[in-house]
Amino acid sequence: MLGLMMDQPLLISSLLTHAARYHADTEIVSRTIEGGIHRCTYKDVELRSKKLAQGLARLGVGMSDRVASLAWNGYRHLELYYAASGSGAVMHTVNPRLFPDQIVYIVNHAEDRVLFVDLTFVPLVEKIAPLCKSLKAIVVMTDRAHMPPSLATTVPEALCYEELIAAENGDYAWPSFDEKTASSLCYTSGTTGNPKGVLYSHRSTIIHSYAIVSPDVFNLSSRDCLLPVVPMFHVNAWGLPYAAPLVGLKIVFPGAQLDGASLYELYEKEGVTATAGVPTVWLGLLTHMKQNNLRFSTLNRAVVGGSAAPPAMIRMFDEEFGVRCQHAWGMTEMSPLGTFCTLKGKHLSLPAGEQFEILTSQGRPLYGVEMKIVDGNGDELPRDGKAFGDLLVRGPWITKGYFKGEGGDVLRDGWFPTGDVATIDPDGYMRITDRSKDVIKSGGEWISSIDLENAAMAHPAVAEAAVIGVAHPKWDERPLLVAVKKPGQDISREELIKFYEGRVAKWWIPDDVVFVESLPHTATGKLLKIKLREQFKDHRLPSA
């Protein structure tokens, strides 16, 4: 027997329709690439998205065709999100921080039909456009007054975004189709070989959106003002461009200016209450605030993802600035959220130190995500907070394979292997101890590089730290700490090694320390340890 409920598909266009109808005058604020602040509303965004959908059809974009973007967070990018997916095409956000040859590979592999590009990335597009064979049109996301003159000779067929929209009337009805239809495409470079595409559906996106606005996750409502620092080309800004209209909140887009001063100005002028980004961004923001003796007047929570926030950063947010800093964890393959860190009711009576220890974990699974840890034989390990093994996940917004079958069958008995090594405690709190490729194997035992990095960054003179394993004749591998000093601070190798005493097991303490001016990062802001391992492959440890 089936239920007697209406069979209405879960479609991304319905999010914008809802916001335009019930939150019509709620603001969308953008710092533009051209300069200045742009303001519009959900009602404006819906009309312009419908015009853009008409424009896409005029360009020959049909059902399931891929529409690419090389763009920052802004109102035009938001319009494109809904115009592409809402019309039945596939929104493909391309990470402009990748190497040009990777971008060419991705655009060609996705067979993108149209590429939308912000002014910042026009020089990049001028170089790669001749190599992107599937492109039928390139649209510059600006008005006629700001169209780059160079395009007239390098990419003569380039179109102007505002002119494309102005040519349409907006008399457009969002089509209805199967909710399992592909909606958006993101490529991950976190795999071996070429980047691989993760293809989301309308159904998975809507379910994910419902999950992340809940009180135990982002805790978003129409009373909030959200500034997503995480770019819209990083797993769809963690799903926030979909979650925002679901609850009808005010959005503030920072554009290309992600420095501490620019972000702080927006937080204060726009009354931002919630924000989300990677640790490197928060490091710049907190440094700016401490140097200028600044405080927040409205911001009360900051979500950190991409890589783990050092405990010292979480403590600084809370104790010095009155902001709750919370871990979110996930992957491109997970849409991306899998866990979020909030305390349970029974934890509220615990001493502050014990609460803080919980809050340094990656949190517990959202409804819709199952996870387990397994040993090398695939046998499940106990959820005791001590045993650690390979982390596997499954759920309705987790990939079952890569676009065009790249990488073959990626699942293990229906579970997706994350590549992370983790512990899970009896309450479900998960703690990443390492990436499987980064864990240090010393004398047959595993050492967590993440724990060692967090311990180093607790020192007031250390701005950033990375720990890698280097060859040792007796122990196979031993930890090497590569650290960046804070401006004006000084610390010796011996002092930093001694700082570890009492903080980690004695046999975990790094054998050596190297100070550098900066650390390499991936296009998504994560530490690029493969480059560090190559750089220090011949490093001779004092203990060797």
C-alpha cells in the first residue's frame, strides 16, 4: 500500500520560488568585482534567474547540458546557480585556483557548452579558450561598460552577461522533471590521477539543504545574516546557496576580497551573524583583528571546514572574540557535509575543559549520513573513541561513482571510502587522526600528523605547521615538523620540541623542526603535503 501524498519532485528551482514568494524583500548583498556594493532581493534574483534561463535556451543549452563558471561569490553567480539547474541543465562550478591544464581537462571532460567568467579570470580564459573544444559560448559576468577590450581580439565571440539578461522578458516557468535528474557537477582533485567529477541530483541537494539548516548543524533561520567565505566553486559553497533561500535569510557575498580587513568591514556593516570558511581565511581575519584591537558586534558563530581548525584557533574565537567556532567535516563526494560539531544536552554540565575537548572533534553525523571505521581487513572497529581505522560513509547525498565512470567501482560493499583515518566514540563524535596517505608509520605504530600540527600551533610563536614522515633507518618513518613563525616572533628548534613534552606521547614528538617562510596549499586551502614530502625527501633527521 502506498501513501496518499502528493507526488511533487524535489527541485532546486523550488527553493528560489519559495524565497521570492515569502522572503521577497530580503537582501542579497555583494561586493562586486567592478568595485562597490550591489544590493538586490530574492524577488530580483528569481526574475533575473528566469531571464538567464531564457538566455541559456537561446544559446542552445538543453536538458542535462553542462554550464560552467569561473567566478567568485556574488549575486550573478547565485543567479546562474538557479538558472542552470532550474532549467534542467547541470551547473558546473570550476575551481579557478587549479592549474590551467587541469581546468582545460575538466572543462573538456565535462563537455561544458557555455562558460561564465568573472572579470578576474578573463586573462585565464583568454589562454585556455582555444583548448576547450566543447564550448559554444563564453559569457563575461559584467555589464557592457566593464567588458575587457582585449576580448574583442582574443575571444571575439564573448558575450556580456547583462546584455544576455536584458534581451529576455522573464516570462518563464520553471520546468518539472524527475528529482533524480543531475543538477550540478563538481570535480575533486583529492583523488589520484586526473580530477574526477561528482554529479549531484536535485533530490540529493534538497535533502542536504534541509539537513544543514537544522539546529544541530548551521542552525540557520530567516533571522540570520550569512556570509559564506567558502567559495561557490568549493562544493557549491558547502550547500549554503541552497540553504539560504530555503529559510529566507540575508546573504552577504564577499566577492574576490577575502582578506581580514575586507571581511571584517562586511561583518560589521551588514550585521552578519553566521559565517563559514577554511582555517587559512580565519587565520588572516583573527590576525587583522588582534593587530587592530577589533571586536565583532553581531557575528556569533563561525563554521570551519576544508581542514581541521587548530584548537588554539577555536579557543581564540570563543575567549577573545565571543564567537562559537564549530567544525564541519565532509568531502566533495558527500555534497559535502557529513558531520558537524555541537554539544549534546548531557555535555552541558561537564567542566569547560571536557566540553572543549569534544568541540575539537569533527562532530557527529547528520541524519542521512552513516559512518564506520574498519581495519585493513575491512572488519568494523569499535566505536570507543580509541580505535582508529579507515573511515567509510554512505547516505542519500553521497556519491556512488564518479562522472563517466572514472575510477571504476569506488564503493566497498556499498560504502564510500573517504581516505581519512578516524576514531568514533559511543556518541558518534568522529575525530580525524589523519589522511590515510599522510599518517606516519613509525616502528609499526601510527602517529597522527594532525595532532602534532595542532600541538605546535598552540605555541604563541607559531602561525602554521605541517608534519610529515621522513625516512628513518630504524623506525621506517619519524615525524618532521615544518613550521611558520608569526610576524615578530622567534622560537628555536629546541624550544618547539620541548613544547611537545606533556602534550603528546613521548615517542610521537617530532625528531626535527624546520622553519619556513610559508607552507604550500592546495587549490582548496589544504596543506599540500605531497609537495612537502618531495621537498624534504632527503632530509636527514638528527636521530638517523
